[in-house]
Amino acid sequence: MKIAFIGLGNMGGGMAANLVKAGHAVNAFDLSEAALDAAKEHGCATFTDAAAACDGVEAVVTMLPNGQIVQSVYEGSVIGRAPEGAILLDCSTIDVATARAVIAAAEGAGYDMVDAPVSGGIAAANGGTLTFMVGGSGEAFERAKPILEGMGKAVIHAGAAGNGQAAKICNNMLLGIHMIGTCEAFAMAQKLGLDPQTFYDISSVSSGQCWSMTSYCPVPGVGPTTPADNGYQGGFAAGLMLKDLRLAMDAAEDVNAAVPLAQRARALYEDYVGAGNAEVDFSGIIRTLK
């Protein structure tokens, strides 16, 4: 299949490369020359114009920073430029309202489209082991699924248009809360004289167990290797966690959902990122508790 891939950042670059590995012909676009050079090395055809990348393709995949850019790219470069009948897949993490508006515009122009945000981070993007949460019609999902399977280990239909974004922001809201709780527990245990490894050995098989402890432990030298073992570099940047928490708070306000713990988590990450830690892994927030 011939696919246009727009947005070759930390996540998109690996995703586009995996589409090539899966046997697709990929037209790659990004504003960064370095990103285009890397895509070319991975077998993509590269373009300096997003609309030109969409010529003659059967699918368009986008991985972009925010909803405003997503809407601009689809309105200015994809809808009306990609061939009639192409399937459109937005894998960005954006607000639910914009996702639904863009899909409605695409459908109004005769395209099938899904919102398909991801979970897994840069390593999973490079390794082709992402999880995709997909919103859109059943027909659009079935068309998108084989493309997404070339980039991930799990492709799950979350329901109607925008529900992929809803699933993503609810999941990451929970992750942000869990990570702060995990950090607080380890910091308190250590101040009480409990060795971190011992606490891990106990809590990881007890009722306090959660992914932030057993798969992404914020304490170096405890559990599997995580960004904590690399000075909190790599992994999931705190600035991206803050972005997702802000999206969650906007969505909560739209539907009048009570999210007091998420509000506190956002405030803590606002402070953490504001102190110059936007590029530090989000688990590094444990250092503010010691």
C-alpha cells in the first residue's frame, strides 16, 4: 500500500520506518530536514510539501503535536488532495472535540477516517509494539487496522469518532495519578527506613501494585530497567504528561466530570515542568519528594 506519513518526530519517525518494514511504500513529510534524512535512510520517499506527499496514496497517517496543527494539516494539505477513497488515520494525541471535527470534515468530503492515538512511547514506536486506541466507524476501523498493525502490537476499537482520544486521555490521566502516588510511597517508605528494593518486593505483589511500580519504577536500581536508571532521561517526557493532563482537564470540564486527583496531578506537573523539567522523564517527579 502507498501511504503518506506526515509528522516524523520522536514517535512518527519510528512509526514510518515500521510501515516500510511491513512492506508499504511511504511518502514522508516533516518540516525538519534531519527527520526527512532519517526517513530516507529507512526507505521512505521524502517530500518537502505535505500536500504533494498525499498525491496518489491509498492512506494518510499523521503524527502531529496538537489539535490546531492537525486541523490545519487536514484542511490545508490532506482533504481534497489525497485521492478519493483514501483512508485517513490521525495518530496524534489531541482534544476530543477537534478530533471529531476533523473526522466530520473528512467524512463530509467522502473519506473514511479514524483517530488512533498511541500508548507505548518512543521505544515502542521504534520497535513496532505500540497500542492503538481507535475511534471511528466500524468500516473505517477495519480499513485502518492492517495499517496500524504494521506499527503496533495491539489495535483496539474504542467506538465512534473521538473515542480513541477519549481512551488515551483517560488512560494517561490515570497514569499521571498512579506515578505520583508511586513516587510518594517510595519516598515515604525510604524516610521510614524501608529499603526501596524491599518495599518493591512487597508492594509489587500486594494490593498497591500498579504499572508505574512494576513496569516503570521511578527508583533507580529497583525492578526492570527504566528511565530512572538513566538519570530520568528518555521515556515519556514530563512535558508530554502535562499536555495529556491538560487535555484531560479540558475534557472533564466539557462533560462536567469530577476529577480532583487529576487536577492535583496536573498542578504538580505544572510546577515540575515549570521548574525546567519538560524534557525529563515524568517519573523524575520523585526527586521533588525527597
